[in-house]
Amino acid sequence: MSEHVCKAIIYKDFEDVYGPCGCGMNLATLPVLLPRDWLVLERPSQVEQDEFCKGHDSRRVSGFTCNQVFEHEIGGVEYMANFSCCQECAEKAVEGGYAVWSEKPYPRSLR
């Protein structure tokens, strides 16, 4: 698995309240794309320990299905959408090296 595939992508441009953050301290306001392998194979141990993107995201439990997790491809890498975190967890994830800030806006197809 390459270094790029292992990193989540955090967006600053499309803030909203998605539910409680996995840390349990703040509301999740930043949308995140998680690498598909984190959900299908295994989350990196530091991600698991930090409870990164494990909060209740309202987008995953609303609508006609009870599990709205959308696949999204960026540069040949599969990501899963409808995950979120708070600003503090985002900064911690970037400092920890398992996430990056996006330079582009949140994908319109996932809004």
C-alpha cells in the first residue's frame, strides 16, 4: 500500500454540523474522505487509537438506506465519503501523518 493511499483527505471549504466527532469532545464539522482500505481491510493503528472519523455522521444514516457510504475515486485511488471530524481531530490527524488537507473543494457529486 502506498503512502498516498494511507492518508485521509480533510476538506475545510464545506463545513457543516454532521454529528458528534469520534473523540466525543466536539461536533464534527469537516467532511473527510477515508481510504477504502481503511474500511475494507484495516484501519492503521494510530487512526484506530485516535477514534478518527468514528463519530455518528448524519449523512450515513439518513435517506432511503441505512448506510449511505459513497465510493469516490481520486487519481485512481478509491475513497469512501460521508465521514467527518472536528477541527482539533483534523489537526491531530494531519500532524500524525495519516491525513492531509485538501487543496481542492469538496467533490460536488458527494454534496
